[in-house]
Amino acid sequence: MARRISIPVRSFGSEVRVPTVPELAEWLNGMRGEEADLTTYRLDRSLDAQEGVTVPAAGGVFYGERWREAFTGMADGVLVNEPGIDPSALIGDARRVRARRKEAWFSLPAPHMLGFRDAYIGDAEEFTETIATGYARLAREMRDQGVQGHVLITDQADEIELERLAGRKIVFFPRNPGTFDLELLLEYQGDLVLPAGDLDRAPDLMEQFRVRRLILLEAEAEDLMAAAAFADPDMLVAGGYCEDGCPDYWKSLVDRAFITR
């Protein structure tokens, strides 16, 4: 008889729309005595549907606004003074999410997606390094509160960001892997993230680079079975990034994350 082997499911984040006034008011009624704002609401909602997800992630692109506010020395996204960080709001988010799901990561945009500009340092490379260093410090502050790690949603492979940030506790998630420089990413990261429809790219990339995990986005059971033909099942992960319709999205992903042997 065939044996069913469950494949872990990893979230790279969930986008949450801005709520209506009645929705927000109802939520705030249950938050009496706690500090909360619109970002807190969206973090909560991003986690709500991720039951059964092995590695949940609170946040998404929307969470970048909180990180923008954590950088000091800025005026409307322009560095005009000595750069620094204020992690207080992020620490509050970390404690709240940790209390709800101790295994949760946080998802947010990579540094280049925040759109920061420089009017103080005067050197593009040094400015990028400064922002990446600030990211590393903020991520550490959150991990000190028990957060498991961070997903950085990215549209382009920036070598300075990858060199400074990629590691076991910070994973870059290419939102559009088909147009992304995966070769550069894999020089710094052991997680290969591919849409299930691009599985045929995996063998060549796995031969070139030391891949620790093969993460297939939007995978069906058939896709995972095809991957298991050339990759150890222990390497396989079903990945997801929900942009719309999240309540059904995660349940469906979990239900079909298996292979049979």
C-alpha cells in the first residue's frame, strides 16, 4: 500500500486589504487595554488563515511601512541626518505575534523596495550598506523577542543586500522568480524558490549550487511527486504567498502538500 508523506508548508507572507470602518471597529472592541493600529490589525489578519502551515509568516509587503518608520534620520524617505533605528514598534509587533504563533516568521519588503533615498552619505554603495545594516539590527531586535526569522520579499537581486542579510534567519523571497537572478541569489542562500510550473529549472540549478531546500510555490501533489523523482523528500517544501482570497488559499495549500511512496 502506498504511504502518504506530508510535505511541510511555508508561508512567505499574506497581503491584507485595508479594512472597512465597521470591520476595524469590531476588531478594536476586542483590543481594549492594548496598543493597536491598522498595521497591528493587518498582522493579525495575515496570520488568521494560516492554521496548519508549518512555517507561518505574519506580514507581507504592507509591513514595510512599519519598517520605514523604524529608520531614524529620515524625512519622507530621504536620509537627511545621521542614520539610526528605533525598534520599539517592531518589538511590540514581535511580542504580539510570538504570543499568537511562537513558530511564526515576519514577512516584509527587502530594503530596496522601501524606496529610501540618500541626501546625507553621498555614496550609493555605502548608503545601500547602511540601510542593509539597519535591517540586520532591526531583525536582531525582533529575534531577541523570540521571532524565528524574517522573509524579505524582493523584486531584484541586490548583491550588497544578499551579502549582508541572507542567512538561515533571513530568507529572500523572489516575488517573480521567472525574471529574477536566481543564480546570484543561490550564491548566498540555500533555499531555491520556484513556481511549480518552473520545476524543470530545478535540476540544473541544484547541480550548480548547494541547495538545502527546494520550495515549490502553488504546488499540487503531482508537482511534489515530480520533484521527489530527483530530490530527497526531506528537501521539499510547499511554499505560498497569498495576495488575495487568503482564507481558502492556505487550507488548500496544506491539503495538497503530500507525496505518496
